[in-house]
Amino acid sequence: MLKRFVGLLLMTSTLTTAGAALAQVSDPDARARAMVDAMTLDEQIGVLRTQAGFGLLSLGVPLPASIPESMRKATPPGALGSAGYVPAVERVGMPAQQMSDASLGVGNLGGFIRRGDEATSLPATLALAATFDPELARAAGDMLGAEAHAKGFNIQLAGGVNLTREPRNGRNFEYAGEDPLLAGQIVGAQVAGIQGRHVVSTVKHFALNAQETGRFVHDAQLDEAALRESDLLAFEIAIDRGRPGSVMCAYNRINGDYACESQFLLGKVLKGDWQYPGWVMSDWGASHSLAPALKAGLDQESPQDGPYFDGLKAAVERGEVSPERVRDAAYRIVRSFHAVGVIDDPAKPGGAIDKDAHAEVAERVALSGMVLLKNDGVLPLAATARKILVIGGFADKGVLSGGGSSQVMPYGGHFTDRRGRDGIAAILAPVYGLSSPLAALKALRPDADIQFDDGGDPARAAALAKGADVAIVFATRPEEEGMDAIAPDLPYGQDALIAAVGAANPRTVVVLETGNPILMPWLSKVGAVLQAWYPGQRGGPAIAKVLTGEVSPSGRLPMTFPAGVAQLPRPAIPGFDPNNRKPLGLGAKVAPFAVPFPEGADVGYRWFERRKAKPLFAFGHGLTYTTFGYSKLAAKGGEGVSATFTLTNTGPREGTEVAQLYVAPPGRTHRLAGWARVTLKPGESRQVTIVADPRLLASYDVKAGAWRRAGGSYDLYVGKAAGSRDLVAKASLTEGGR
Ligand code: BGC
């Protein structure tokens, strides 16, 4: 009835009337059905084929040979100049799909596509994960959604939730660390924030895209139970919390099949077991077929491959693909547009952006996500520290960001570090936002004599440090999409610089701007280490506030920092060739190879527990300017597991603790099952209860095709980090399955 009514309207009225009539139907499913049924087959196919939203030919400059043929086009009319564009189906009121990257802000790779278009640059998603604060993640998403909307984008390619299995992976800064519960909660909350602004968000890259090396060809091999309990669990939690309109399938193969044509991933798990109602889009160049991909569950083909979907109409006519499958794929896109509110509140370029409020969100994330790894008392900077030497890391100019498709060109300007770069690599060189920690520190400490040395000569820097009350070395390590790091160390001789300065003055603070763990051969020589990740738009002031103690650090590590690569499940990155590293992986031709995961579901800290290995810094670790005591644990079993304990601020300042509950089902390693982020005044105590997320108590039984909770005794501990075991108890679960 409804269908006939809308169909009639569409035939006899203008677009505006039809759109208004559709808007009166409140149910997104019914509205989407009506809209899709009003589309012709050609129109339905049209919404399934994304083209590049920018054309390099429009730049009018000679293009390097490494640029693929598919990118040698002009910007399509109507496209805003971004990652992806699908024309509108105006007749039925379906707007154009304007897709922008990514999780850290409204991207503008290289800054040369939409010249001069800047955006608020959030800290790395790792920093967001380090906050252990889903509410803040939601605020970050809200900010990002608002900005995307105001710039005319209605799809944000955000929601990177691949677990850190490889701490040299060049894209870890875009993801939320190694733990499925933490990553799922943080990314899910961010997605919900984006979508609250009527912009569809993705989650990506589904799944097991754990390394960039050979990302277009490698075969990630992991058994089903382990997969369900780790990487898929992160997606499941993120989808549950964020309800993203779309899932982006990954480049890699998984157990032999390309992720974008994996019947297991897309058909069985995502659309079957999880009953996911949104659409699956391929990563840019990740689709490899037409009928098999559609059959497995791919709904939309992205640019840079094929284009296989060009043959879709002919395939329907030949009977290889059913018209129902095409309709279903189009329906899923249209449904997400309705469900997220894209149709009722269309994004248009030129909207107002409250840049100050947005910068403030970025600063809050930076402040809450910085992790104080070591402190022998040199921080916060004492009032008596009058002679301060700041060294290196371009701290006089700004702060580093991660590279690749997620690159945001920050408000306030930037500069690129072109050291060792030419051709396309120079265009994509590391970007520093002009938010100077040195200037911010000077503003907060007008009483101090603060000098800067660029760190180019370790001996000179060390000599100057000798005469200073405190030396602060800024160390930066660019990371980027498409390539993994050669080793977990600092480039450009910065390890030697820190060692020299630390030897000259033990009151040396190291501020790390990295997107991954690094080894710290100089650790015993320095007084403090502050992990600032890529701290975003307001990184400079945020770092200065933490150094001076205006704000106490409260971040906790979302990934284990290993003491050496020998501790890792894969001491060498499979397929890695140090001589074949290209920005975005462009032109890096490699033969297919397997990536085995001996750690199974025991990712990160669980692998360290299994191997009884001692990391450099554990998952969950982070200091602040006060201390906390734990006491009076009461553990409860029964239907679920919970822990109640008393937390006391035993130090001299207000501070924030992230108390963590780890639970081990019988015979398994401990898993983070919940946490509480608690701020207490000096001397204040609070009773805290953490209820274990039931998803972390279960294990996947492949034979039964179901999650099972083993009955029996669950070992649990509450504490400051994985393995810290401040309070230990056992709780018995009475039930044996769910
Ligand atoms: C990346 C995606 C990104 C897409 C569009 C791909 O290379 O892997 O994360 O969303 O490009 O820019």
C-alpha cells in the first residue's frame, strides 16, 4: 500500500513533493523500501558504484608514473574533491554520496585536492583509546560529524578498529589499540557521535588488516574461534555501540579469500549472525570480482579497482546476479541514509563551523590521552626549574600527525618535513600542525628562561642541557598508511640525541610523538617519558599543560610496549622488504604471502601473559601526579562477574585513575572485562564496582556455532595495568553457556 502510494507520488510530482511525502514516513525501513522500489534497475546499480571524488587531472600538473590509471581523471561534476562520490538519484530524493576520510578529522590528503581546505585535527585514535573514556570519544565523533556535515560530506570513512597485532604497523595510529573491548567501545562511541550529526560512518577495515606490508595481497590466517574472540569481537562491539551505516571490507585476504568476497566474513558473520542491516563497501581497490563478491555480501564497489560493477547490469540480464540482490544492496545504502538522518538533514558545503569549540574537543582528547610512562619526580616541572632547554622534534614549530588517507590539514596551518622524500612521497611527506609546544610552554612559564635547540647536533644539545635545570627532548616518528616501520625505534638519530642529553642531565624529559610503541635504549638515563602520540590541533598547549602540571596526565596505554621484537608473535614482519616501501603502498608490487597469527585470540598483553614475557610498559599502564591505593576487594560470581573495591587517592594532588578489571575464564588468559575512570581529590576514597562485560566471559565454540560461558572458577584481578594484579580474587560462574 505504502509502496503504491509513494510510487504514485513519484510518477506524478516533482522531487520536492516526493521528498516531503517520504519525510512523513517515520520508519527508516519503510522509507527506504519505498525509495528503492521507486528506483529503476539502472538507478539501483548507480548507487552501488563509487567513483573517486577527486581527479588528479584537475590539478593541471604532471603526474608521477606511480599514480594508477584509475586515478588519472578529472574531478567528477558535483563531487566535492574527496575519497569517494556517487551521483544523486534526484528523481527519488536520494542525495549524492559524498565520502570523506576518516577518524581524525575531515581529511584532505596532501592538502592539494581541496586547496586551502583545513579542518580540526584530532589526536591519533590511539590517544582517544588511551583516554579509556567513551564519552570523550563520543564528543570527538560529534565534533567530527558536525564538521563533515558543514563541509557537505554525508559519509565519513571513520571507525578504524583493527586490533594492534603488529606494533610496527604504519596505520596503528588510526586504530584504537590491541584490546577488543576497549577498541570496540571507543570506536563505537566515536561512530555514534559522528552519526548523531546525520553523517553516516563506516567501521573498517573488516577484518584482520593487521599490517600494511603487502596489504593488497597478503593472506591473514587465523582460525574461526580466535577470530571471533579478538578482531571480530572488536567490530561486533563497535557495531553494537555505534550502529554504523556501513562496514568497509579490507584489502587483505583472510583464510584464503579476499575480505571483500569472503562468504564467512560478510555473509555468515556480519549479515547472518550479527544481522547487520547496513551496507558493505570495499576499501579503495579491495574488490576483485562481481558475482562472487556480491554473493558473499559486498554491496558497493569503491574506486581504484575493477570496475567490476560496470558489468552488473549485463550480469543481471544474463541471470548471474539476481535483481533482488541488487535491490538489497541499494536498499541497505538507502536504509542507512534514512536511519542516520542524512535525507532529512542533508549536508551542504559552507555550513558554519565553531572552530574554537572544535579545537577545544581536540585539546581535551590530547590532554586525556597522553600517557606518562615514567617519572622519577622531574614532572610536573617545579617552579624552581627556571632554566629550561627544549630540544628537537620541531617543537618550536608544531606537532606531528600520521600520514595517508586519514591526513587532515589542520586549522592554523602546517608544514611538511620533506627529509629524504621526492616525487609523490614528497607530496605526502609528514605533516606538522603549527601548534608549538615551545611557544605554549613559554606562555605558561613566563618566569622561566626557555631556550630551544633543534637537536641536529647531539653533542651541542648535551652541552647546553648540562647547564639547564631541566631538558625536554621532543622526539618524533612519522608513521603512515601503506608502509610499516622498519623497526620500533626513532629515526634521524634521535635515540643517540636522547642518550647524549640524558647522560648530560638526568633531569631530562622525553616527549614522544609516535603512532606506535618504540624501544627506549636510553630509558634509564632520563627522568621522565611522556607519550603524546600525535596530539592534534592543540597538541602544543596540551603538552605544555601536562608538563607544567596545569593538567595531570590521565591516559593509559592501549597497547603493550614490548621490550624487544623477539617478544612479538612475529619477530619479523611477514613479507617485509625494507627496499620496497611506498607511500600508501602505491606501486609496491609483492607476491602473495601468508601472515600467520600464532597468538590466536591472545593479542597483545594476553600473548605476553601466555609467554610470561615482561614488556617495557604494559597495556593499561600510565602514571599521574598522584598515587592511588586499592583495598577491600569483593568479587561476585553467579550469573556474571563483578568486582567491588575501594580506591583511594594516596598522593598530594587531585588525579584520575583508570582501574581495570581483568578476568580469566577457566584455562584461558586474562582479558580486560571492564574499567572505571575515576577522579579523586587528595585523600579521597571511593567504592567502585566494575561489572565484567559478559562478552568477555565467553569463548567461541565453533562446533556449536555459539558463544559459551564455561561454568566454574574465574580468576580475576583489579589493578593499574595488565599484569599488575593489585587485588586478586576468584569468582565462580554458575551457568555453563548462554
Ligand atoms: C584506505 C581507507 C580509506 C580509503 C579512501 C584506502 O586506501 O585504506 O581507509 O578510507 O583509502 O581514501
